[in-house]
Amino acid sequence: MEKRRSLDSFHILVLLTAVFGMVCIVLFVLMFLARGMIVSTQLLNQRVEMKSTMGLDQAEAALKEILNETAKDTAAQVYVRVQEELMKPDAPSLSEEEALRLYRLRYCEALSESCTLPLLSEELKKRTKEEKGTVELFGKEPDHEILFDSEQGEMTAYAIKNVNIAYTYLDSYRKEAGLDYTIALPSATFYNGNDQLFEYSLIGKKGIYFTGSTSSVVGNLFAGTHSAEEYRKAEAGYGERKIYGGINLMATQLGVEADKIISEGDINLKGSFAAFGTDEKPVSIYANEINEIAGYFMHTNYTLVGNTLARNGEAYTEAVELVDAAAGNLDNFSYYYDSENDETYRGRYRKILSNTDVTLSGDFTGAVMTSGNVIIEADCNVEGLIYALDRIYVRGNNNIVSNRDIMRRIIEEECAKGDADPVFLLKEYMGGMVYRGMEPCPTEMVAYTITK
């Protein structure tokens, strides 16, 4: 009996041990399966996260591409419209800078119309079709803004802010982002010629000399210098000292209204009075010295509304380079051409190209370019541009005015006559000419930042 009880206890112990082992195995299997499910869920979540992130990144890139293409297309379309607007007979006369501002303003206005939330959403859906994911722009209409330079006040870029974009994967996993886009502004030229050069009325590379009765100049002046060996007896009375050339007045009165007066030498006033600048248009004078020299029983004096500046710095250097470049191929011209004597000439304004001295004895409207001197006789009025590689002599009682529209018209007519004899085209000898056209847009016009 005792033995049997011991055997039963042993069987029960074995059975319990077996049951416990099976329970452990089952628990281990369940734990393994649970862990596997957790790992699988984690892997699935990671995959979904990765797919959602990739989908959102691709959506952002697609929207950037849409805006980039829209910016380039808009720039080209608006350029044509603005060019047509400026070519109308009743169009205002704008400077190149003013025309560029108008173009960029019209460009920004066009972007505000073509980059609305509905239009961008429609185009984005076309480009991001996926079986398992969808893209959408949501929320309120983005903010549109023109960005300006804080110092100069010029437009610098166009911004589309607070763009909300979302990517949804498998209808339930959603990724969102807030974006700000910055779009570059295009550049273009709207007029043939060179507006900066055409703001000058007189350019005498070896000096400008005024005498006689009262004269007036409206437009910038540029006067270079010459060596002592090139000194002429006719200039003895002007009072040049050490530096020859520059701007010289002898026994006269002169009024100048200009943005800038540049003398690579001195400005000498001998027995003369000069008024530089006006209250409406102050002038910047770049000169070595302004010398007041007594003589000819006249009081010597001058007034200046504006300032005198040292002959250095960016503005001065750019002006000198502009004038030097304008000489172009003038040294290679070996004729005396006056459109007034050309029966085939159909241009509105007169032009003279010469390799020798030019004398204007009557009123003149147009352009003169010569490698010699220009003599503007007394009582002669000039409108346009006079450019002499040598000197300019102004004899008195002259009204001299720059006019960019006249110069533009001359270059425009020359560009329109493709079969004209290039020997007598001003644009072939005047350097620094630019021609209308739109500058190529950069490959990437759009940049963006993620704001949330």
C-alpha cells in the first residue's frame, strides 16, 4: 500500500512537471508570437512612416517644379505684353530702370493670379497620381507678397507663404507640412541703346571749353584731359593750371542741370559765373578742383546745389568705364558722314560720324560722334548727344540738352534696317550698346523653406 502511494505520487509529479513544461512552451510560443507581432507592427509603422515621408517630400518637390515652370512661363508671357505696351505710340517714355520695375510688377501680379490654391492643387494632383497615396493642398489661400530691399526700396523677389501640403498613405496615414516659397524676379532690356550713356549731353574726351554769351546745359557732362604737348594757343585764356583739359569757362555764364558732372581734370572758371545743379535736381560733381580765376573784368563765382565727390568709388569708376566703352570702334572710322547729305537716309534725326573736326553752325537734333573736335558755334542749340574723342568748344548763347528718346530712336531705326550699309550705322561705332530682349531665366527660380 505504501509502495503504491509512492508510485501514484511519482506519477502525479511527472504529470505536473509535464503540464508545467507544456505551459512554459505555450507561454514561450505566445511570447514569441507576440514579440513577432510587435516587431511586425513596428516594421509596418516604419515602412508607412518612410512611405509617407517620401510621398510628402516628392509632393513638395513636385509643387516646387510646378512653381518653377509657372515662373518661367509667366516671365516670358509678361515680357511680350509689357514690350507691346511700351511700343505703343502713346506709351510714356520710361527709363530702362522704370521699364524693368513695370515688368517685374506685372510679373508679380500675374503670379498672384496663376498661383492660387485651386490652380496649384489641380496641377499637383495631375503630377502626383499614386495607387496608395494622395496629395492635397489644404487650408486657406496662401499669402502673396512682393519682397523689397530695405535700403534701396527695389523689388527683390516674390513670395508665396503659408502653403499647407499633405500626403496621405493608404487612406489613413497622413503627413503635413507648411511651406514658404520664394520666386526670383526676371530681368530684361526694353530699349535698344544705352540709357546711361544717353543721359549725357556733352562728352569731350580731352576737355570741354565754354565761352561767349550765357549758355545752358541740361544733361550730364564728361570732360577728360590731354597732355601739355597737346596744349593749344586758343585755350590760353581759360586759365588751365598743371592739368590740361577738364571743364573750362572763360568770360561767360553757364547753368547746368544734371545728375552728374565729371571732370578728370579741374573745373576752371575764369571771369565767369556758373550755376551747378538746381533745387529740383541736385548734382554730383567729380573733379580734381573747382578753380575760381579772376579775369576779364568780371566777377568769378559759382553756386552748387548738390555735392562734390572724390574721383574714386563705384559710381565714378562706372561712369568712366561707360564713357570709355562708348568710344567703341570710332578710331577705325575713316569717313565724314552726315545724314543731312545722304539722300537715302530716312531717319527722323540727324547723325554725324566723322574722323575729323565737326562744326555745328545751326540748330542740331541728333547725335555726333567724331575722333576729332566739335565746335558748337554761337546761337546754336543742340539736342541729343555730342561725343568727341578730342575737345568740344561751345561758343556762347547755346542751349544744349540730352535726350535719350532721340538717341533710342536713332538706334531703333538702325536696328530695323537690316540691309543698311553698316559703314554708316552709329551703333556699329558707339560701344556699350544693349538690345531689347529677355535675359535667360535661371534654371531654378524657386526656393522654399519648411515652416512647420
